[in-house]
Amino acid sequence: MTNLERLLSQYAAYHLDRNNIVTHFVGIPLIVFSILCLSARAAVDISGFSVTLAMVLIVLSSVYYLSLDKLFGILMLILFVLVYPLAIKIAELSMWSWLGASIGIFVVGWVFQFIGHYFEKKKPAFVDDLIGLAIGPLFVLAEFVFLLGFRKSLHQRILKEAQMKRAEMDMKPQIVS
């Protein structure tokens, strides 16, 4: 099992309900975009070129995604590059407009996430493992690629492993606080 398969199957174990997956198609992109908006305002000038924190996050996350899978990494980079100009436009707004828009988008994204987990009847993956915060965007991209009919064997391997992990999770006694 590749590292990609391990990470996506672990994440998918918390995301087997179609309604939950659909809400993630909205929620996760909104959350990622809001983070780009928030981080696009922080910048340093390097030889006359403005380098934003959003650029650094895009490069670091793209390198990470590329290390897991070349196709998914390239697709993620393309998506980041496409939405970055809009994040910059929002970052250029007045302080309160920028914060209001960015935080508003962030909150709406999380509302979608929690609605999805209501359908799933499982807590979000990041509650058990913070890597889920980084894998969520990749999961949404992978699910979209699978939905288009590509990489079927990868999808089947991930789904099979996720179902086994989910069965193990469901057998563990729940601690009520």
C-alpha cells in the first residue's frame, strides 16, 4: 500500500456516506480558499517581488501532494494557481472587509463540514489525526477524479481499505464524557 493509499483510506474511513462527501465538495474548498485569503495579505518584498504567506503555503502543500502522487499534486497546484488571484483580490480589500470575507468563508466551509459529519454519524478525521487537515483537500480532489471515472483501481483499493478501517472503528467502544 502506498503512502497515498494509506492516507486517503484513513481519511475515507470517516467519509463513506455520500451526503458527507458531497458537503465536503463545498466545505473543504471554501476552507482552503479562506486560508489562502487570510494568508495572502502577509507578504515580504524580495528583490522587488512580493512573496505572500499564501504563496509559501501553496508551494509547501503542492510539494507534499506531489510527493504523494504526481497527477494529484499537479492538479492541486493548478487549482491553487487558479484561485490565488481571487484570494489576492480579497486580501487587497480594507482590513474589515478582508477579515469579514475570509472568516465568513471559513465559517461557512466548516458549517458544511459539520453538516456532512451529521450524516456520517462520525467525528471529522482530524479529531483523531491532524494530518486529516492536510489530506482533506486531496481527498476531495481524488473523489472528483474518481467521480469522473479515472483511477478506478486506486479508488477500489482505497474504498476497500477504508471500509475495513471503518469496521474496526465501529467495533471499538465509544467513550462518553
